[in-house]
Amino acid sequence: MPGRIRPGTVHCRVDELLAERGMTLTDLARRVDLSYANLSVLKNNRGRAIRFSTLASICTALDCEVGELLVVHQD
């Protein structure tokens, strides 16, 4: 299903949170010391796993909670 999110999948809202904060993915990559490519994988919902330390760094940089960054689609 290209372009559709399947029910029960985790969606990373990094793109939405960046827009709300007026930040770019490059800005975030610098703040959390991760490569742009690795953050792009998360942004495009192609990630399979994330380290808790990385998750904590992203949430700190975006001033958000894990539940604001990662959501499970139910429908």
C-alpha cells in the first residue's frame, strides 16, 4: 500500500514536530549528533528500531514526549 499507513503501525511525527518548531532535519541532526540520513529514515517511517538514548535525545531537542513523537495508527 504505497502512501498509506497500515493499522497498528508506528508513525514517527518528527516532520510535524520540526515544522511546529521552525526547525529543519539538518538542525535536528546537529543537535542530537546523528546523521541526516539516519534521521531521514525515521522521518520517512522506514525505521525498524531506535535506541532509547537516541529517542531521548530527539525528544529533548524537540522539547516533546515520546508519545508526541511516536504514535500508533489504529485505523
